Amino acid sequence: MSNKIFLPHLSTASDARAVRTREALRLALLELLEVKSLEQITIRDIAAKAGIGYTTFFRHHPTKESLLDDLAAAQLRRLITLVMPMLNSQDAKAASESLFRYVDEERALWSTLLTGGAAGALRLEFLRICQEIGESWPNPNTWPPADVTTQLVASSTVELLAWWLRQSKPISVEELSEIYDHLVVMPAQGRAAPSTAAKPRRK
């Protein structure tokens, strides 16, 4: 992915035909990413899957990477707005449940984005944005440093989500929130994890 999230490239964004074409392109790329990596997908593949001409693609996006940016931009922004407040939240468990419910509601999309052919690029972009947010926090003298805490929380969040999305029988949102709170949020907030007996593994 590029260094920045792009807005739609077409100046006539309000045109109904342009909107339909962009949506067809996003859906086509999403379907292709379920079976191929981004590197293996060509613009001709995307255009054919979307049912448009090859040259029409370039009226909307200069590259396939910018199309991926368009697909992922809104989803990334939403995910980040749900992740970042947890570091200061008094009710981080409720916040994490909101995060995981959101991903669960868009499970097919996030499965493709985080475990499919674009997973590597998307993770790097997610971490980059979170890092920028961490560096902009008003108190640079916190310990551990805010930038490294942000990076670790972002990395852990993405890895936990990817693990959850790969499961054929995923655990519930509530169970995942407990894991997240125990392994990610508590250490990030400087809280000690409670001493509890190990839960039996699900069969």
C-alpha cells in the first residue's frame, strides 16, 4: 500500500454511474483477494471481474494499490477509532466488545483484509497510522513511552483479530474481549492481570 490513505480519485464522485463502477471495482478486488495475493492480481483481472473495460479502470484509480487504499480506507479509520481510546478507557472491556462486534458484523470483509492476499500491506498501513497517532499524544514523558505502547497495542490487536478470523469455530465476542483485556489492554494500561485458574480448552 502507499504511504497515505487516498480519497476516491474521480472528480465526479457524486455521479451515480461512477459510484456504481467504483463499488464494482472494490467488490471485484475483494473477491480476487480471497484467492490471490495482491501481487498476483492484475488490473485486467480486476476489470474483468468488475465487468468494465480495462481503460475504464484508470478513470477511477491509477493503480491497483490505490484501489486497495479506497477499499480499506473507511474500514481502517473505523477500526482505529475503536482501538485507540482503549488505552485510556475506564471501561476497556466494553470498548473492546464494541471493536470485536464491529469486526464480527463485517466478518467476510475483515477476513479478506486481514488474512487474504492484502494482509501484509494492510497491517503495515494500520501500524503506520497508529504510530502517527501515538507520536502525537500530548504527554511524551509517559512510561512506557506512548509510541511503543501504541505500536504494541496495534500489532497485538491485528494479530488477535487475524487469529480469530481464521478459526472455523470462532470463540464469542465476549470470550475474545476477555483475552484481549488480559493480554493487551491490561499491560498497556499498567494494570496487573488477575490471578485466575486456567480455563479448560474448548473441544
